[in-house]
Amino acid sequence: MAAPLPNHPQLRGNYGPINFEASCDDLVIEGNVPADLSGSLYRIGPNPKFVEGTYHWFFGTGMIHAFHVDQGKVGYVNRWVRTPKFEKEIELGRGLNLEININKETGQIESNRRNGVANTHIMAHGDHLVALEEGSHPFSVAPQSLESEGYGHYADGIKGAMTAHPKIDPETGELHGFGYMTDHFGSKTMTYHVIDRNGQMLRSDVFEAPYAAMVHDFMITRDYVIFPLFPLTCDLDRVAKFGFPFAFDRSAGAYIGVLKRGAPVSSIRWLEAPVCYVFHYLNAWNEGSKVTFDSVDFPVAPNFPNADGSIPAHADAQGKLTRWTLDVDTGAIDRYQTLDVASEFPRIDNRFAASRHRHGYIAAASQRAKGDGGLFHEITHIDCDTGDVSTWDAGFGNGVSEPVFVEKNSGAKEGEGWLLATVYDSQKSTSSLVILNAQAVGDGPVAVAMLDHRIPYGFHGSWRNN
Ligand SMILES: [Fe+2]
């Protein structure tokens, strides 16, 4: 029997889970779905069925929501990701903590990479569709039904975990990823993975970073792999002091690891960088030794304590889009803010990944209220060449997801396409899929496909063409 969930801020309102799986072949639509839009938008986020003891949003069991779009119609399916942990919870009728294995010889904590919560990102690569969470291996699901297939069907053999933010190189079709704390929990070892379009591992190489940290995202360019390391460090001694091993430790400094594409990991060089925190990168490219990238920079790590145990000030928990230039030969770094609005979940036209991009899309919040859980109520397009910005406001109090770009057709120019996102209506307590013209974001949605229920706030998603 499922018990009531604890009274916890990340289990209330639209952070709270829904307790059902459903499907609908034909959603009610306002407006017109573009006739040539044919594929699926996948979204994923934490949706625990059971919670016992302490809870953190990052550790809730993943649920996938799919919008299948074809010939002007939109169907919907949602399914839990049935990891072994979830199946065991169903069997027992209660929540379980993440499995912890202590190595009897070393005493180190070794994660089980195939028993996670699969809640952070879902993306297609070749014929595979995988749910990702940075402590585990990719978990395969069926693209139409979302039925769980399991671990090991994709990228089998990788050492350590796979980030939830791997990058697909549009030129080679290869997926590049990484893992952190590879050898054991608290270790400064990381891994660099390359997977081919058939889901076969091409390389998975372990290297050592300057310190152990939570590393959420990274970048590739045509010529380089870039591993930024910001000091959300891991120290097991903090568990006794604060009950939690991760904290933002400015004194550890920040580094950017640079690897030439195709080179051995032994050649990674760590360049000193300004201290800040970044969860997500929009994209990166290089012209010779000059790397340019856009990221969402925070003064400290939001949602985590500082090293002295203090909680970040509200003003420090706002991320802003920032452009960095980095000369990988000299180590010279320059950076400046490009959007003075609290924002997150940056996306590009993925055909331009690892190349120079012009257009970026992001969830933004020009209005913020303390205690609103960091909601975003706007979808914003930024023209990175001109600085022009176009915004659609879903209404303060409502919540928009990460905007996912879909090109109009394979020959479309960069930015010619659609933005797909989900919107939570706080008055009606329902969610919808919105489709915007990526070249006229300020005009608002061209189509809205409405659900009769809400999609809890989640993390990431992506599009898969039919
Ligand atoms: Fe993320």
C-alpha cells in the first residue's frame, strides 16, 4: 500500500509526483500543430512513488512523459523508469535508499551503476532512446510505449557512470560523455566515453581531475573536449558535520580540463579558471586555439551549502547566461554576461552542436519570488550575434520547462524551426505542450496540446524525429 508522502517542500505543489501511468491517443489542441512536425518530445524528471526518510528532488525515481506528434495530432504517454530499485519498491510497497556497496578490501563506497533513479535526461542516439542520470549507466526505453528495457543495451562496458549531458557530434554521429568519481565515491577519477551511433562503446578512459566534485555537464568542439571543474567538492568528512558530502568550496579553485579530440586522456591539461558554478552549457566551438562557449553561470552552487555550512543568498542562486572565451594554448580567459535575466536550461539547434552557433533558447524568469522554488515562467530566444532577445511569458506563477528546438526540415537554416516545451498552469493545476515558432517566440504558441493532469517539474528532454 502506498503511504502518504512526507511533508517536504520538494514533494509539494508541482514538485510533488503523480501516482499514475496513462496514455491518450489524441490530445485536445488549441491552434494548429505544424503539419510537417513528426516525432516525439520526451521529458523526464523525479516522480517518486514511495518516499521514506529524507528526500531530495535530485534522487526521486524518474518518470518519462512523451508527446508523440504526427499529422497535426498529438498523443501522450507517461511511464515510470523501472530500474531494479523501482521494481523492488513496488514489490515491497515502500521506498528504498540508493544502494551503497562498501568494497571489503578498500573500504571505499562503490556505486551500483545499474540501480539508479534514471531521472535527469532522456535522449535518442541512433535507434536507442536512453534515460540518463549521472550516477548510473544509460537505461534504455522503447520510443513509442516507453516500456523499460533496462541497463546494458546501450554503451555496455563503460567504466563508471555516464553524465546526463552527453553530446552528439552531428558530423560523426558519435556521442561523447563522461563520468565522475569513477573509482569510488569521493574519488577524483573521471572517465571520458565515446559511443558510436549503434550504441557500441568506442572508448571509456579513466583520468584524474584536480579534486573530487559533482560535475554535471561538459562540452565538445570540433577539435577539443572541454571538462570544466567548479568547486562543488565532495568531502566525506562533511557528512558528520552537515549530513551531506557536497559543498561549494571557493578555496579549491576552478579548472578547465582540455583534451584534443582523439588524444589520450593522459594529455588533458587543466587550466585555471574564475570560480563560479555552472550546471549547463549552451554549446561550444573553437577557431584554432580559441574556444568560445555559452553557459549559465551562478556565483556559487545553488541548492547546495557553502563549505562553511552556510546556505547561499537568494541573489547568488540566480544563474545568468554568460559567454566565455578561452585560449587553450595560453590559458587566457575572458567572460561577460549576455542575458541579465535569471535563466536555466539552455538549448541550441543541435545540428550546430560543437560548431559556431548563433541562436540560443532558454527558460527564464524576469520575475522571481523568494520561496517560489526557482520557477521559470518565460521562454526566451537570444540571437547571440546581435544580442536581440525575444520572450514569451507563460504568466508569473506558471512554470515552463526547458525549450527543445526542432528544425523545420533537414535543409532549414539555423534557427528555422519550432520550440517545444511543457507549461504548468498553476491555476488549473494542469500541464500542456506548447509549440512556438523559434523565429517568433514573442508571438506565443502556435499550438497548445492540453493534458487533464499536471506534469511535475522535471529536468530535461529532447526530440526524436519519426
Ligand atoms: Fe542538467
